[in-house]
Amino acid sequence: MQILQNIGKMPTISVGRVAQRILGRGTVAGFVVFLTITLGLIGCQTVPERAPIEKNGKVYGTTKGSFRNRWWNYYERALSFADGGFWADAELDLRQAISQRKTDKRRARTYGMHFVDYFPHRELGIVFYHQGLLNEALSELTASLASVKSAKAELYIDRVRKELIEKDKLDRRPPEVNIESPKQPYLTNAFSIIVQGIAQDDTFVRYITIGADEFRIDVSNREIPFKAEVPLVPGVNIIPIVITDLVGKKNKTLLKIEVDRSGPIIRIDEPVEVDSLLKTGFLLKGHAFDDQGLAEVVVNGRTSSCNGVRSFKIDQSLSLEPGEQRLLVEVLDLAGNTTSVTLDLKEDTKWKREGGTIEREKDHTPPLISIRGIKEGQTTFLDQAFIEGNVRDNDIVTQIALNGNDILDRPGKNLYFSRLVKLKEGVNVFTFRVADDSGNFDTKQMEIKRVPLKVHQVGSRLRVAVNAFKRAIIGSDQQQSYGVEDLLTSAMVKRSRFSAIERQLLGSLLEELKLSQSKLVDENTALKLGRILAADCMLLGSILERKDSVEAYARLVDVETTEILAAVDVYGEDVDIGVLRTLSEGMELKLTRELPVVEGLIVKGGSKEFILDLGKDAGVKSGMKLIVYDLGDSVVHPNSNQVIGRDFVEIGQARIQSVMENMSYGHIIENIGGMMIKPRQRAITR
């Protein structure tokens, strides 16, 4: 076909004349001479020269510099023809480029140290798509993705698949979903839950939405496993899972998750002595209540199963060792919350023997509330707190509320409660309100400050500087992508996965070193600047601007080792500031997915070498940086004796050397003196 097309555009008069003269001789030798001359002419004109074409005031089919019949010349001219919609001309140039260099490749070297992103199969597939040759387009796009992943090829292969499905009416049923976890019904006291499953379709699954967030899918597939963490609030959580296939058919599944963070209410009626002479026997009476159901009641190590009942009567005779004065009651509910009571038998029985008074005026004094678990002004690094308390009154306690939410299941005179609460970074305020049936009430306010461990703060994440992207432009300069570097830096700051270096620091450094902005595009210069800025990585990128599209490709490069830790790309059409912002956020999200923040345990140590229980399944990869640290002894408040945190010791910076499926090998990359890496120490990716 290529030869026939070439022949069709050759100077046919000269060939015809030669043919007449030779064939007129009527000899075999003459025919051989004719074929030789004809093939020689074809070989000299592999692809006909084609002049640029003007359309609507713009010129297409142009290249920068001299056209030397090399693969990169044909590729560049093909893109220009395609921008003008001259598909046949673009096809001819792409075929010629492929004949010289067959495989799609990022940063293909042209000459010297010049590189281009080369995707002839992808672009040929797009040309076929616009010509309505869907099967041919599918074949070329598949070949491109087999060589190298690109967002543009993924977008167009989905467009081709959709049209083929609609054309041949292949989509016969909506997609399906198999939820692997959590199993229904589900009750928990957690602050988030992992939703995991598999989406399937008779054609292709394209979108998966879990709760309010879309699960990122780069390209459609017949079967896509998914896993996402979904935040939970107290009460009933309805989590919608929506699966959408390429033609828009949907499957909606609702997960019902009940969240209960209020521990059981324990009412102690009386711990009374039954053997006043020996003082070793006691009768404990009371009730345990929980609206979601009780699991078990444990009194001094003796366990009673509750089988999910909401109310359980406590009526036990206890025999204690001589001199033993404390009694422990623990009640566990079905959600995993525990409320515990430690009774000082001497004080409590004394209170009961004195008639149950606490030296207060009846009906005019509010309930007495005492809080355990948090103390005024407490500081912790934990992201949650467990609060326990006791409320007593001569009348009936009718309300126990925490920050406006009632947590009292049943009224009573001597009540014990517990609550699991989420802590935000900074100061958290907790206000308790208690009231009795005489209308008396009291409030108590307490604060707890959360200061995350250093390793969990954004300052411990990889310091990344976004370098100026190198731009290539097909056709006139549209300036569609200018500002993408700033938008990308802003996206990094917003998500806090990386510690982004302000781009103005790069500009200031250039001025100080008397370097031009063009020098910043040079990768070697950029890496040197990154070291001066104490950056861990530089984000080096390239952008191809065409008539109606922008394609950006970025590599996160370690400034010390020059190793590429992650490489991602994005593609957008009809570009405006909104699309550009979406592309920047998409690139940041892809980088975050390529380099997740995960935390694990050292399972085997040594002087500087260690094995970590994080592997490919956790998303770690060779070259990633780590912080190795240890949690020391518990820190106890000197006044309250409450545990408010733990000592933190940073051992040193490390790097992953090699990765297995469920573990990885790492080594310390800085001097740690006489410290040793030991099992049970921790490591978190930077």
C-alpha cells in the first residue's frame, strides 16, 4: 500500500516515457531494465515532499529547523498535520517514522543530547480514530500502551472501546461488584474503615466511586480490584459504591456501617460487706447498659457472656483475699468499646453505710462528675483519646453529655461511662454537662492538645522543588500551560504528602547565582540547585503544547543519587485555567500514589542493615527514603499519673535497597554513632 501511494504521487510522465521506450523493444532484458529503473525511482522518493497546508489562517505540516527525512522530522510534521485535521497526510508521515523507529518511547534521543517523547503508534491510533477506523485505532493504541504508559493513549483507547461497544451493541448488562470487606452487617468503633472489593463488567469498568471520593482508574478494564479508606462518623454511615461502565451503565451498592464510640454505661448500686467480721466477702449489685448490645462483663477476672443483650444485671458474691481492697469491673460492648470501674471497697462501702450521702443539700446540688483519661492541659501525639468518667448524685442522673451529644443510655445514681474521641491537631476542647431529675446541672470543660510526632508532620516528608518544565510547541505558541509549575506546587502544599519548596526560592537562587531562567530547564543545573536548597528531590518535567491540548510528563528525581523515584503524566484537551488546575492536581495525586506514606516495623536488625515488614503490597519501592525511629517508655503526667504519650527517638535516615512482595531490605544512610537497628523499631517513608 505504501508503494502504491508513493507511485500515485510520483512524476508519472517520466516513468511512462521510460516504460514506452523499454517495453517497446519487446525483450526480457528490456523488461528487467524497466523494473530496475522503476524501483530505483521509488527508492529515491520514499515519501513525496508535501508542502505545508493553510487552513483558517493557520499553517499545518510544518517543522522547526531543516527537514532531513529523519524519524523525528516525520513525527513532528505528522503532529502538525493532525492538528489541522489532515489525517491522510499525518498517517503517511507516522508510517514513515515507524519504518525508521518502531517503538513508542519516552525521551527518545534524536541527535547529540536532544530528546523527544516519541509516540507514533499512539498518534497513528488517534488518526485512525478520527477517520472512523476503530479496529485499526484499537490495535495501534494497544501497541503504544504495551511499550509505555501514557495518559493520552489511555484516554483514546477508552474512546475507541466505547464506540466499538456502542456500534456492535456489546454491552448487555450493567456492571457488578463483589464487596470483600466489610461484611454486612458491620458494627465498629473505628474512625475509618477499609472498603475493598472487585468491580466487573461484561465490557469494561470505567469509574468507581466509594463514598464521596472517586477511586482513581487510569484506563478501563473488565475487572478492577479496589481498596479505599473511608472516614466514619458516629451513628449509621451509608457508604454508596457506584460502578460505571464505559457506556454509562451503573451499579449502586450501599454499605451500612454502624459506628458506636460510646462505651457501656455501668450503674453500681451497692458493693456491701456480707462478712463484716472477716471483711473478705462482698455483694456487688448493679447493671450494665448499651444500646448496641453487650459482649461480656468481667468482675475480678470472672467473665459472663452477654450475647448481645442491651441490659445485663450484675449480682455477684465475691470472695477476696485478706487485705485486698479493690474490685475491677470491665464491660465490653459489641462495637469493641470498654468501660471499666475500679472500686475502692473501703470508701464505697463506707459511703453506702453512711446512707449514700455525699454531704450535699438534697435537690439543690448538681451531680458530681469526675473524669479519667484526660487531664486539663494534657498534651499527646495520639490522634484519639479514651475518656472515662463517673457521675454520682443523691437523685437520679438523667443526662451525661459530651460536646452536646448525650451518651447516657439509662439513668441512675452512680454511673460510669466511657467515650472514644477523635483528636485534631492543636487544641481540642471537651465540654461535659450532667443533670439530675431535680433540674440541677453542672458543666466541666477540659482541653487536650495534640502535637503529632515529628515523623508524622509534613516537615518530615520529602522536600520537593518543582523545576521549570521544558516546553515543546507544535504550531504557534498558544501559552496554554504557563503557570502549571505554580499550580502543581500549590497542589503539593494542599495535600501535604510532600514538603513543597516555594518556587520563589528557586528564582531567588537563580538571581543570586546570576543564572538565567533558561538554565533552570537544564536538568544538571536543576539538580545542583536542588542540593543547594537542601531538597530531597527535584520534579523535572516536559510539556508538549498542541493546538487544542497539553500533555505533561514529570519525573521525581533524587538529587543525591539521580535515581528516578516516580514518573507520571497527564493529558488534557480544550485547556483553560480550570483544566490546567485539574491536570496539576491529577499529577500530584499520581505522584502520591506512586510514593505512598506508609509505616512499618523492623523485623530484623543489624549495625546499619535491616529488614522491614513493608513490601510491594504496601506500595514501597527501591530508592525510597525512610525515617527509622523508636518509641520509648510511656510519658506519665506527674500530677495525675495518666499516660499522656511516649518518648520518641529518631535513629536516622534510611533508604530502601530492594523490595520483595511482603518485605523490603533497607540501610541507614547517615552516621548514627553507636546506635543499633533493632527489631520492633519503626520506619516510615518520607
